Amino acid sequence: MLLTTLYLLFLGVTVSASAIPAPLFSPLSSRQAGTSAASMLLVIAPTSGSCGDAPAAGECATNVDAAPYLIKAMTDYGITSPPEIAAVLSLIAYESGDFKYNINHYPAPGRPGQGTRNMQMPNYNLMYAQSIPALASQLSTITTATSTSGLSDDQLNAIRALVLPDEYSFASGAWFLTTQCVSARPAIQAGGQAGYAAYLSCVGTSATADRLAYWTRANTALGIA
């Protein structure tokens, strides 16, 4: 029941008193829902409470900034499984350095075209931009190609720039899960470290101590045993 409560709090869903133990229940306004999600994000990304001395000018977002965009992303892409939410949030927090980066900078000057809060590679940023009708006109002025093969660094960076606004950047992880990890989703939804490993395999990486620490904190935030 605690897991259900925390999950609903993250998504900002108001539920009936009979569905939740009395000490945990309070009807949620959108503002309260954002506050609840922000608190969970601070558990996952412990340094996200402030953008003071942020390493990359203009890229940092706090947990409070990130919360409404991440809530909307999970809702828009229909992600309702707590283990999937934990996996996506942990990846975003890790890849963005607790929401302090929005593009790749390392090794300097960074890989052209790589960015968004889950640090998507350029080919996925093109696919992601193509999936957003509101970006169609702008994208067509950059390229009409269906792959990044042969595109210049300037074109890759211009494509990336289209998906860097918060409404898109914080949703890229949810898009990736639901479009690129379809076959892995049953394993991810089953939870546990095996499920997390299936997610990382889909992303193209593997578990490290640092990644596991973020995932463990995400499980704690969402009440996953």
C-alpha cells in the first residue's frame, strides 16, 4: 500500500481516503503533487536542491524545476509501473549529474548532438524530434534525413537544440523507454536488479556502482522493496 501511495504522489493523482492509509492521505492539488514529486527527486538526486555554482551555465534545473516535467512525461507516455519509473528517473538523474547538465561536455568539448536529460545519442535525438509534431517545421529546415549518417556537427547540434527545452528534455527518457525498449519492458516491470539490468542493456550500458546507487535511491523514493 505504501508503494501505491508513493507512486500516486509522484504522478500527482488524487485518490479516495479508502484507498490509502489515513496518516498518508491528503487530497493533492497540482502544487502539492509537484511538491511531493520534488521531495522524491531530491532523494534520488541529492544535490538537485540548488543550482548554486552549477558547472554549465543555463543547463541546471532543481528538483522543484524538474518535478512537473517528469510527472507530465510519465503521464504522457503512459508509464505506470513503479520499477520503470524508478529506472527512468535514476538514469536521468545519473546522466544529467542531478539535473545539472543538459548536453554532453566530456571529454571536452563534448560529443556533437548528444544531450537531453538522459544524454541521448544524436541518432535518438533525431528520432525523438521526428516524433514531436510541434517540431516538424523547425526540423525540416535542419534536415529531412531519416538518419544522422552524414550530417554535420552543426546539424547534429541544431537537432539537439530542438529537444533541449525542459518540456522535451525531461521527457526524452520516457520516450526512449516506450519506443526503444519495448521488448525489455516486461523484465523491467518485473523489478529487481535483473529488471534494471535489462533496462541498462536496452540503453546500451551496464550497471556500475554509481548507477546502482541512483537506482537504489529511486527505489527508496518510490517505496520499492
